[in-house]
Amino acid sequence: MRKSLLFIVALFVLLTACGGRAVSSFVEDFNQTARKYDAITLDSDEFGEIEDEDGEKWQTLFSSKEYELDVMYEGNDIKAYFITVESDTKSINKDGNGYNAVLTLADTLGLNIKDLESGMQKSFDEEQYVYEDDNYEVRIFAIDVLRATMMITIEEL
């Protein structure tokens, strides 16, 4: 019985650590890339709790007036990344923190930046633009009525 209990505890610790490494690895890569784009770095002490909604687990990694970065989990691994950029004007400022965070996220994941920027422009023209980039499906949704909002989902295929 004692060996079984120790095995279960060890397995739980291993599974928990694996999930933490997935996020830790992403955060480390994101923060390295953030220097390139003059973006705000992520701080694990500021992460939201992992939420479970209708069987989907997600977590907010950063939230500000300008943008929010969330991840969705499949088991203990990150399955998708969500970034929402808000603006007080009818366009997204290419020098703003939100835009820099989008570029940092894309570069961290190895996406083609030119394709992403082209897709963002197309989303303002068509409201939604979807394309594939290597191992990811990228969905971009933009609204520019009274103020601009852009939501980007990057999901592993």
C-alpha cells in the first residue's frame, strides 16, 4: 500500500512538473524574443489561475489595457495561444505594446512574421482571416467600429 501511494504521489509530481515545463519553456522563449521587439516580458507570479470551462483548461499569462495573452491546455501541454489587442482608436498602433506582443508571440512560435502582418491587414478588410503556418492554424478576427480590436488564435494542428 505504501509503495502504491508513493508511486501515485511521484506520478502526480511528474505530471504536474511536465505541465509546468511546457509553460516555463514557452515563457523563457517568449521573454528572450521580447527583447527583439521591445515587448513586455511575462512574469509567472502574475499568471492567472488555470481555469476549467466546459472541459477546456486555459490560463491568462498577461493582461493589461492594451492586450491579453492566454493559453489553452490539452492535458498538461499548451494547445493554443490567444492574444487580444485593444486600441482607443480605429486602428492598431504598430508601435504599441499589443502589436509588439503579437510579433513576439509569432516569432517565439516560429511563425512567418510577414505572413502574419499580411493576415492582420486582411482581417481588417474582411473581418476574419485564417491560414496555416507550419504546425499552426492562425485565425485573426478584427473589428474597427469605434475602436480597433484584434483577436488572434494560434492553435497547434
